[in-house]
Amino acid sequence: MSFTREELSLDINYCISITIFSHSPEEALRVIFQAVNKLTAHLDKDVALTDSASGVIFLRSNGQLIINSHCRENPDIYDWPFDALEGDFIEKDMAGLL
């Protein structure tokens, strides 16, 4: 966790792993993004969503949602449902982080 906090320069003090069963991969990703929407609506803190394949998917720092443009520019590799995220966001290339 300290590596994640330092690498992303975020005030993160807890990391969890999420596994969803009985859904297709596409449905599971939508469920995860919907859960993140609820979490960020209730917490005014830094949040990051990462995975082992693409690294940083998106993060919220100081209230600003930032989406990894590398993932959006390569939908054939990273098929993340960014349209399911609520709120305004900016894009930033975070390829190689984590």
C-alpha cells in the first residue's frame, strides 16, 4: 500500500482487492464502476482504481477525477466502461504507473 500511495502521490491508507462472480466480464466492470461512483459520492478523499494488467485505470485526487488516457486510446486492449463514471474528468497518460 505504501508503494501505491507514493507512486500515485495520493492520500490512500487502505487497498482492497475486488472479485465479482456470476457476471460476464463486461457486467462485472460496470458493477465495479457503479460501486466506485457510490464510494466517491460519499467520500471526499483520494481514490484510485488499478489492476494488474493496465496499472492505473483512473484516480481521484483533490476532488479531480483523472482517467488514464492510455486505456481510453486502446479500447481493443483495455475495454473499461468509462461512460459509467459519474462527473467530469480529465485525461492524463498514466501508462507505466504501478
